[in-house]
Amino acid sequence: MIANTATSYGSLARSLHWLTALLILSAIGLGLYAGTLPATSDAEVARLAGVFSLHKTIGVAAFFTALLRIVWALAQPRPVPLHPERRLETLAAEGMHWALYGAMLVMPLSGWVYHSAVAGFAPILWPFGQALPLVPLSEAVAGAAKAVHHTSALVLYAAIGLHVLGALKHVLVDRDATLARMARGVSAGTAARHGSLAAPLAALLVWAAVIGLGVFAPAGKAPEAAPAPVASASESGWTVTEGTLGIALRQMGASVSGSFTGWTAEIDYDEATRTGAVRVTIPVAGLVLGSVTPQALGPEFFDAETHPTAVFSAQIAEGAGGLVATGTLDLRGVTVPVSLPFTLDIAGNTATMTGSTTLDRRDYGMGASYADETTVGFAVQVDVALTAVRGQ
């Protein structure tokens, strides 16, 4: 029988119960295992990313399976407790079940929100997109989601532990049919009206506290605002008032994007001759690349500690398709020729510029142990956009 009765669980409820348990325990095991893995070589990072991808994918599957299970449970009669006279025990069991239902939703969903709010590796292995709607790329959102994910994990561990202990008690101490009802669909108990709002309300309070703790608890000193890009102005120079310096690449087949903060620019440009010069100084430590920022700033890639500054110096001139800044990029102790085509719109004393170019990380000795593009792509797209005012 597919549906529940007043004294037994139907086949669908039982199947969803055991499938949810399998998925959640698998996701937990993979998450804990990933936390023990090193990430010092191409092979190790690839293995780590693969384990995290599997962890995330199973987590998403667990979320939708649990959601279906809960909807089905709400639409079906709940079999009566076998010992209704034990009111406190019955209330505790019901409260634990509702807490477990919440954990089965909150833990994977908060992990998915974190995945959506950061740029990083380990994509979800499915064709339906990576990010949740309405979740922005935001360190604040990611931090709150991560806190909820970790706290909900503790609640889930406790709920699973109590659930297993309760099942063992029914088998070894009470010797009743509680486990047999879920395992084989055995009918047991006497049909009667049961249940109250106390258990779900208690569980709701627990989850309100878990989510509130993650979202509203202080996460330490708030980071200082990143310094805005500035420029040194000369008689013919321009001062940057706002701008972005972004990068994008492929990692584990997924797009990863980030940006640099705190960069400065010295710009000279003559409208009459359409020529000029530019020098951009970039603090490498100002890179923000989501969850992979520490790895990107490490010795294998930008090596920010040894090479704290990158400098782009170029001459501006008319090219075949428009203006081009042609010069060199000194990055990681290596100087490589770079051309940056860009568009320029000047209205009065205000100029707006956008440009893009593609670099090859191998030219700068980055990711030497990543010999192919399986883990990290070779191409790095650089996008620049800024607004500047004419020097007085």
C-alpha cells in the first residue's frame, strides 16, 4: 500500500525515509572527508574539488527528497504512537522528528545559499545552473549561510543520534513494532486521535534560533571598506572617480570571477592626438575571488607575499579597431607584453572607459603544477571599467 494508515506507514513514506537517510548520511560523510584532504598539488586539488562537488550534489538531492518526504507526510495520516500513555516521551519524539525535518531542509539549503553567494570551485553536478535565484555574490550572505550550515549540522547530528537511540530503545527495551512499521510496513497500535502543535512549535523555535544565530550574530570586526581607485592628475591628466578591475577564469569547468581593490592609476590622454600614457599599480592582496581567494593569493598562483604589487604600464594610441593601450604587465616578477583594446567616451570633462583583454596564466608562471585545464583554465579574462574627470 502506497498511502499511510492510522497504524502503519505506506511504501512511499518508507521509501522516502530510507532514501533521505542514505543521501544525508552520504553528504555528511563526504563533507567530513573533504575537510581532511590536502590541497597542495594539482591532483590533490582536483580530488578535493571532486569530493566537494559530489557532497554538494548529494546535498541538493537530499534537500529535494526531504522536501517531497515532508510534503507527503503532511498530506498523509501519521500512524499513532505505540505508547500514548507516555506523554512526555511521545512529545519528545514528535519534537525530535520536527527538528529533524527542519535539519533536512535548512542544512542543505544553507549550503546551497553559500555556494551561490561565493565564486569558487566544486560545481554542483547537474545541468540546471549553480546559483539560487535572488542570492547575490556577497561575502556577508556567504558568511551568514556558512554559519547557519555549520550550526544546523550540529542540530542534525544531535537529531540523528537521538533518532537512532530512540529506535534502538524501541527494539531492545520496549520490544515493540516501531522500527518494523518503518522497515516493513507492519501495522501496530490502536487508531485514535493524536498529535498537537506543541512539538512543531518547539522545533520551529529551535530553527528560528539556529538561523537567527547565523544571520544576526556578529562575525567579528567588520572589514574596512576597500580603498577606491584613484589617479594622479597632471596638467593633461585625468583623475579616476570610480572604476572596477575584474578577472574571470574557468575552474573545474565552472566560471569564477573576482576583482581587485585598492588599485591606483596615472592617466595622461590628449583628445586631439588620441594618444597618451597610463600606469596602473595593483596591490595583489586586494584580490577578491570568492572562496578560492586564499588559494589564488598563495605561492602557486599570485604569490602575494613575495610579489605584493603588479604594474601595468602602456602607451595609448589609435589601433586598427579603436584605441589600444599597448605596454607590459609586471606580475609575479615576470614582465609580459600586453595590449588592452578599449572604448572611450568623453563628455565635457568626464570620460568613461571600458576595456577587456585575455592573459595566459602560464606566461607568469602561475599554476605550474596544473599542467592542463582540467582544474584551472589557462585563459584569464581581464575587464576594466572606469570613470575619470579631467585634471584642472
